Amino acid sequence: QVQLVESGGGLVQAGGSLRLSCALSGRTFSDYTLGWFRQAPGKERDFVTVISWSGGSTYYADSVKGRFTISRDNAKNTVYLQMNSLKPDDTAIYYCAAAPRGLTRALYYTGSSYSYWGQGTQVTVSS
């Protein structure tokens, strides 16, 4: 059974930075495509970014492009989300999710494509 545990959330002022981490256990890390989603209060869960099993491909939502960077360390079984130039609109619970490495690109952006989810970590950006 795959387990995902996020960490690194917190309160930051607008313009600041945070780095989220998500550790995967229970299965071979490199067997999974990994994504980050977020859900703000009263809103639906939205795609943020995804990284392929090898780390060779990454994709971002337009709202975070140029500010957020996803990376993975297959030796540490961990995926990271570096968030810079944070805005109040980035306030949300952030979830990491895992999907089989064979997931096609068209399905990267849909939450239902991911089989495993972390518990989420709160990110709050104050103005």
C-alpha cells in the first residue's frame, strides 16, 4: 500500500517562499508519476503541477508557472514543490498524489487519474 506524507506548509507573507515535501513509502518510488493539487476554501481541488516518473517531464498550471518548481529525488523517495513569489491566492491545502508511471499526459491534470493521496498540508499566504 502506497503512503504519501506531505510536510513543509505554513504561514508566509506575500512574496515569500515555501518548500513542500512529500515522502512516498510502501512501493517503488520510481514506479509513480507524482502530482501536486490544491484546494482553497469553498473551491474545487485544482491541478498545480506534475512530474514524470523519471523527472524528465514537468507541467504546471498557468497560475503557478514561473513561480513554482516541482522536483523529485528518487534516492530519497521524495517529491518537492518549491513555491516562490507566493500570493494570497495561493492559500490552500496542498496535496501530493501518485499515479502509475504509465499515465498518459492527457490525464496528468485530472485528480481521478491518481490512485494515492497524501493528507494535505496547509499553506497560508498573508497580504
